[in-house]
Amino acid sequence: MINKYNYSPGPSYVKENVRLARAYEVTNSDIDIDFVKYYKDTCDLFNKIIDSDNETYIISGEAILGLEAACATLTEDGDRVLVLDNGLYGNGFKDFVSIYGGQPVLFTQDYHNEISSEALEEYLKEDSNFKYATLVHCDTPTGMINDIHKLCPILKKYGILTVVDSVSGMVGERLSVKESKIDILLGGSQKAISAQPGITIVSVSKDAKKAFKNRKTPVRSFYANLRIWENYLEEQYFPYTLPASDIVSFRVAIENIVEEGIENVLKRHEKIASSVRKSIKDFGLELFSKNDNSNTVTAIKMPEKIKATDISNYILKKHNVLIATSLAEYKDSILRIGHMGENARIEKTLYILNLLEEAFNSFGFKSKKSLTESFIENIY
Ligand SMILES: *Cc1c(COP(=O)(O)O)cnc(C)c1O
């Protein structure tokens, strides 16, 4: 059975109107200029959500394609790239930089804390010779939020372009491209946007486009080359056949957000997340992140003697519900609740907390207070 209730930190729950939209009959995106307009309108609508005037593309491919494409299109042989690293996704950017011939320089910080803007500024005073920097808004495996509105302008001040992975941040965390001056913003359809996986959103600034143009060597990719999108509007022609059905359902997911109002969506995330964190602590567990501020995912530090996989397997076998552990070295030590997008609802969160409470109790965990009672006390 692949049909399961899913409370992992992405892909998140997809509402029925989004799922159904995928079944609509669609046009031929190669030759129908009405589709070009529909596509551009969808990009513009998305720009309102991320407060951006930059050029936004909706690209076929899971969010990893966006991460790779940003690095592929910016990097030339020998380019020095500053990789801000306080989490697994943050660290992972070094591989994309290397693949395309760049020289990643890691700025590694404590994985339990957000990146300090003071520490970054101190570092840049000594060395700021970088073409661009990569950073992650919400590092999902550990639930770490970085203050991109503070960090990106500092990097910009030193003439460094910024590439920001906000795949699990956007729509759940406040995000203004205008205020943060992000040069390439990356997102995915399957996290807080609550559409199906398969779309990456890439928003590109004028400065980033200038850097693309100033390259001395061609981009070493076709599919991961963002320049192939530059002229679609003038030419009324896409670089390849677009997955029209994916874009139509993505559009409905965005319309759901616009209808609720992005400010309300953000408040809903904040309210759910802060009550979850409070209830986890009341229950007697600890959070991984020291500044516990992620509104889309809560990473729980497992107590001695209980492994994260014990809990996730129990819930899966007994209730057919998916809950995530973490990745790499955190696989056994972190358990994660996703409360992003359409999963950030009181009834859904209450349901998963109830199962967590049962699972922890069955492994002999001595709780201090009921998880669900604490959640209810805090949410209302
Ligand atoms: C989900 C996610 C991505 C996309 O990666 P997948 O593992 O393929 O889903 C990229 N960056 C971050 C921070 C994410 O949370």
C-alpha cells in the first residue's frame, strides 16, 4: 500500500482541489501562446507570495534541480564559492559547486544554532573574494532556521551574490526577496506550498542575470542551465515541453494560499509550530535546535534508549502513518514532525501528537504531561 497518512516534513498533504486539477484536460504548451500567458501569470502570482520583483521560473523537476541549476549557471572553473554550513542541506551545496568546477569554501558553524551574522561579518572582513554564497533558509533535517533577511544583505554588501534554498521555508516562514536582496531563490512544490512533488521554483535577480551573461565559458548543462529560460516570454516559446498538468495543479495550490492570504498562512504555521514545541517540552522531550524557531518542522532529540526509528516504525505498523526520522548521522537521534502547508492544521497536528504520545508511552517513556493536552492548552 502506498496510500498512507503522511506527517513527514515534505512532501506534505495535498488538498483535493490541487489533486483534482491534475486531471484537467490541458493544452499543448509548445504551440499554444495562451499557455505562455498562463505560465507568466502563475509566476507573477507566485512573486506576490515571496514579495519579489525578480524574474521567476516554474521549472519541471524536483527542488534538487533548482539547487543544481543555480550552481551550474553561476559557476565557472576555479570560482570561489562560500558555502554557509550549519546543516545537512547547507553542507550539501559544496557538491554542486564542485561538480561544476568551482572551489567551495565552507563556513561551518554549530549545527544546533542559526548562523550568526556577527560571525559571518567577522569572517568576511578577512576574506570576501567569493563569486557567490549558498545558504539554507530552513535546514529541514534538523529544523534549523537561518535569518536570511539579515545574512543576505551582509553578503551583498561585500559584493557576493546569494543563492538561497528556501524549499522548506517559503510559505511557512516569512520571506521577502525585496528585503533580503536574494539573487537566486529556490523553492519546491511539495513542502509548505502543498502541491505534488515535481516542480522547482527559481527566482533570479538582475545581478544574477548579469553574472550569467558575463561568463567566459558556456554552462556545462542544458537541463540545469537557467539561461535557457531567459527569452521564453519574448519568443513565446519554452525550451522544452512543459508538464502542463503539474503547472495547473501547482497554480491551484498557489491560489489556495493567495485566497487564505499569505499573512494568515504564516500566522497559522507560527501558531501550530509554537504550540507543538511547547507541548514537546512539556511532555519531557528536548528539541534539537537551540533557538527552536522553525515553523515548518519540529526536530525532536531522542531520549537515551529509544531510537527515532523505533517510534516511526511503531506508528507506521500500527496506524499506517508516516513520520520522519532524520538523515545521515541523525537517523536514529532525531524524530521530525512536519507541520507545513496543509499539514499545519490543528486537527491534523493533534492527530499526529496523539499517535506520538501512544508510541513514546509504549516504549516506556515517562512523560511529564500529556502531549495532546499541552498542545490544546497552548493552541486555544
Ligand atoms: C526537501 C528539501 C529539498 C529538496 O530535496 P528532496 O530531498 O529531494 O525533497 C531541498 N532543500 C531543502 C532544505 C529541503 O527541505
